[in-house]
Amino acid sequence: MNTRKILSILFLAVAVLSALALYRENNPTAAPAAEGRHVMPIGTPVQIKAPLGLPPVPIPADNPPTSETIALGRRLYYDPILSSDKTISCASCHGAANGFADNKPFSEGVGKKLGGRNSPPVANAAYFDVQFWDGRAPSLEKQAEGPVANPVEMAATLPQVVERLNADASYRDQFAKAWGPGPITYEMVEKSIASFERTVLVADSPFDRWKYGHDEKALSPAAKRGFIVFTSKNKGNCATCHLVGEHDALFTDNKFHNLGVGVDFGKFADDGLFAVTHKESDRGLFKTPSLRNIAMTAPYMHDGSVKDLKLAVDLYLGGGNSNVNLDKEIHALDFLTGQERADLLEFLNSLTGQIPPDVGPPEVKTAQK
């Protein structure tokens, strides 16, 4: 190899290394996995106890909950510092007063911009295999990235959030106690928020106390009859997608279905799962929501088009709007009697459970710069 070729190779190597260094400097959260994707929490380990009616909480191996990360995640969840103009927090669209959902069809983001889907409840989100209506996020941790960078939600960037938090002395101190010394990274942010969200567990409802607590007085006769309508394949057949187990009930199958919502003459206003998989058979499919606290989380459906629980039941009674991907389990239920419909509503109202005591806005001292 002659001298000219050697010099060319050396020059190219220096250029590549310089470009990588510049990229990492301008993108602090874009470090490779070996450098920034395996941070583990420190502090006091916490065993998250599931309330009556829910199974054990799934915990990822790389993010075991601690009292410090949960407290930090709770603070971040309620802090508008995550948005570009510091006006929108996670709780703005997923508030405790609305069952950790929103009472509007579409939530308002920065500059009062409207999103395109109804905000799904955060309560019991720990049990979902994937997050968002279309399942595009594989975990609660990754879900905590999407709204921050979405231009119609928080309209910020992950590096911008990291820079703000690193500039805040109180956050630096709290992150150090939760994650150890060193600069704050967005991995720490998303893992903290996810650990807090895993504590937002809602169950121990009248239904749970009757079904799993064996208290016959916990549920009204109408709700008991409604449970039969809900589970019977010859009646409502609701439990086909909203599962009820022998020992617990998530009221979701963790799958995607087309209910005939948001489709007009075969055209979909929202492609749903198709946008993720690009499979034509997934067009118009959306994740099955849990029905827990359903009475608190109106309006319903991915587009917020159903304003109350009675209308939601009526939608199923009508069998949804016809389209090529309509789920085979969706069919008209107009044969249900008026009493059966009223009983079904009574049962759905019995799914309102207890909100945990430590999931509201925390009291924090004013940040010191």
C-alpha cells in the first residue's frame, strides 16, 4: 500500500470519528446501548402490590421500582417542565379526576393544538403488552418519549428536557438519589415515569369484592344480572375481548379489533394499527381498552366519538359500521331486552375501583437554579 492510500484511510477515519463525536455532543440521549441504555435504579426496592382483582404487576428486569424512582416519576408526571413552553404535563391529558384519562374527545397540547385521538387511561397501563391505541410503543418506558416530542402534545425534544432537568438543582439532587451521581439522561426520565405509572393500579371495585372477595352484598342484583349479559356468548359476549379470569380480570385481551368506529362508506378516518404494521388487514384496528373505571373515563373509543356509557352500549347493540375489517365478533345485539341493557350498564358502573392514595400531584419545593 502506497503512502497516498495510507494517508487517505487515516483522513477518512479521523473524519468519521469527528462526526460521531459531534453527533453525540449535540444528541446527548442518542448514546449507543453500551453507554446509555442499561442504567439501573438505586435506592430502596419497592414491591408494587396489586389490589383485589388484578394479577401481579409485570416489572421489566432493567427497571425494578424503588421508592426514589417512583417519587421522581410522580413529580415528573405532574410537572409541565417536560413541554416546550412549560404549560403541559402528563397529567394535563391523563388526570386523576378523570380516571387518569381526559374528559374531552381530543386533548389540548401546547398552543391549544388538538391531538387526533382520545387520551387512553394511564390507570392499569402497566398490564398492556404495548402502548398507545395503535400499539406503537413496546413499553411504558418508550411511551414516555412519544408525547414529549409530539408537536401537538408537549412539542419539546428529549435533549431539551434533559438540558432543563440538568440545570435544575432540585432535580439533579433527586435524580442522583434515584439513579446515582452523574448527568441526567432521558432514559432515567422515562424509566422514572414508567415506575410511577406502574403504581397507578385501579381495582378493588364492587365487582371485585363480589367476584374475588366473595362478598355477595358488594354487588347489586341488577349488576349481577348484567355480569351474566356481559359474559354470556348468547347475550352481550363482551368478555370475548374484555377478559374476566377466575382469579383476576384485566377486562382486555391485549389485542386489536375493528369495531366499525370512525369508518364511513369503507373509508377510515384513522388507520389505527395499519400505520404500525402496514398490513391491509390491520386497517382500522385499535387496542382493546380495559373497562375498569369505565364510568369515569368518557368519552369513549379511539376518536372520543361516543360521549357516554349508554351510547357506548348502543354502539355495540347496533353492530358498528360495516367495513371489510370489521371484527367477526361484532354483530347486532338488538335482541337484548330493555332490562338486560339496563343491567349491563349497572354492571359496567360496578367496575369503578379505588384510586391509590399516593398518585396525585406531589408537594415539591420550588426548584432552585
